[in-house]
Amino acid sequence: MAGIYLHIPFCKQACHYCDFHFSTSLGKRDELLKALHIELFLQKSYLGSQSIETIYFGGGTPSLLTAEVLQSLIDKIATYFQLSSDVEITLEANPDDLNAKKVREIKQTAINRLSIGIQSFFDADLRWMNRAHTAGEAEGSIKRVQDVGLENITIDLIYGYPLLSHEKWANTLSKAIQLQVPHISAYAMTVEPRTALASFIYRGKQQALDEAQSAAQFIQLMDGLEQADFEHYEISNFAKSGQYSKHNTNYWSGVSYLGIGPSAHSFNGQTRQWNVANNAQYLQAIDRKQIPAEIEILTQENQVNEYIMTSLRTSLGMDLMKIKQHFGERYLTTIKQELNRFLEKNWINIQEHVVTLSREGKLFADHVASELFVEDLKT
């Protein structure tokens, strides 16, 4: 099984915190859509004979595309790849795109899951982020999608920014629960280089982010959603039973995936590659029938560290026996030597041979993973 990700690099406007690759100019949209079709052909052998279990339209804002265009891309994928009978097809969508007409049109396509970029249910916060939608549109979009029977939805929320008091965050989580959303992805606000937010903070126009606030609101997040019977199955992801994201779960499990479009990444277990993050250069390469990607051949150390990083983020945890069986005793020995200090801090749990992060340890997930990374082990 494998997945396909399509990057649609267009947005109505730039969110102040976003560092994903996108353009607010739609002038090259038709040309780029044609290039996506061509790249699917050029990359048709990348995943071998594996069937496709998930398709994911990300961006950017793929909901800017018409339902007809989205379906044509799905049909093109089905031409070159074998789709599983229960393939999960996710569309990232902004609330302001999900009017009644658009929702009805999406329902007629093969898309069976929506990821809606809510971020906040407060107008002042949305304006601070420079989001294109309002709080009313956020709530309305969820209800419209549910009304037509598209119930497999997830929403994105953001916490840890200056405007968000603990009370407002509690109200946001309460609103999401009341709307009966089955899956929630929640991310701490981060300041990425070369974003508007980074510039505002550097020039003193915005308050710097507070790590203590983010930590406290992450704990609020865990408490609030777990009390509402959500399962915390990955650091940033919570779902009702049976509502996990197949696409993201496969990513954290090391399943192969193919990325199509400018800046899209691909992974097959042995190599990783990423397309150029420039629309013009991408179009020029595709016009020459070339894949505009850099390729990294993953060393055994790379593969071990990839497994450590992704597995520790999940509720399934890091299987020490899997490390021994797939990579060898020397890697297991090195990793086990580092585990004791995290046990002493109560940041991890070890049950049988599986390592998972404790509740407190989830606050330090990246740090724990990086400290367990192995380097240049010799045979």
C-alpha cells in the first residue's frame, strides 16, 4: 500500500505564519494543472506495483480548484496506479471556499474526506493570522459539509499565540466538540523564518510567542479532547474511535508515498526526494519531461532516525524489537543506553519492548527523539 500527495500551490492570500510553498497569483493555474497530469505520468513507476490506499490534496489551498478539476486529477491517478477499494481521498479546504454549491459539487466527486482549515472560531484571531475566512464561515462550513453527508472530516486548530487566552482556547475546543467533528489536528503556533510573523516580531510590531503558554494550552488540548472521548493517536492529532487519518497514519508508519507538484516530497523507504519549490522552474522542467527533484539516498542511520522520529510521535510507539530485526543489535544497544535518563524523568514508558511518550514526555517529543538519534555507527 502507498499514498499520493498532490501539492496545489495557490492561495487567496498569505497567512502571516505560513511558510508552505504557494502563490497568491493564479495566472499560471491552468498551466500548472496540466503539469500535474504530466508529472503523474512521469512518476508512474515510483511506487512500483503498490496499490494506492490514500490520495491527499494539500497546499496551498486546493479547494480553490473546481470539483471537475479535482476529479480529473483523481481519474488521472487511477489511470496510472491501482487504487484500493477503500481508498481515502482527502481535500484540504478553507471555510470561505465551502459555500453550499461547492459542497454539493465536492460530494459528487470521489473525495470522501475533508480537512478544513478552521484555525480559530474568533474573528479577531483570524484577522491577526490574516486568514481569508470569518468565524461565522468557519462554523457554517462544517455544518454545510455535514448536512450533505460528508461526515469524515477533520479540522485544523492553532494554539499558543498572543491573542489566545486559556479561556478562549477552552471555548474553541468546546465549539469543535459541540460541532461533532470526529478528528482534530491542533498545532502550536511557530515562528518560521521569512514569514510575515517573523518579520513583525523582529521589528517589535508583534509580541513574541510564549513557550509556557503553548505548553499549558497543549495540556488543555489533551485534557479537553480526551474527556470528550477523542484518542490522542499522534502528538498533534486526536480522533474518535475508527476515525484516524489513513494518509497521515501511513506517513508516521513509514509507508511509501509519492509527492506531485512544486515542493512536494516523496519517500519509498530507501530514498527521499523533493520537487523544486518554484512554480516557474517546476513548469520548465515538466515541459522538458523531467522530474524537478533532488534525491537523497537514505543511509541506515537515516532510516533508523526516521523511524525513531515518526514512531515516537504516535500512540503505537517505538518498537525496540523492530529496530533490532530491521537494523541490527548495535542500533538497539545504542538507543537503549539513552533511554534510562528519560525513564528517570518519567518522559517515556516502556511496556514489553515498546517505548511510548508519557503525558509529560509529549511536551518534549522532538527533544527526546533527537537525543535518541544514532550517528555513524560502524559495522
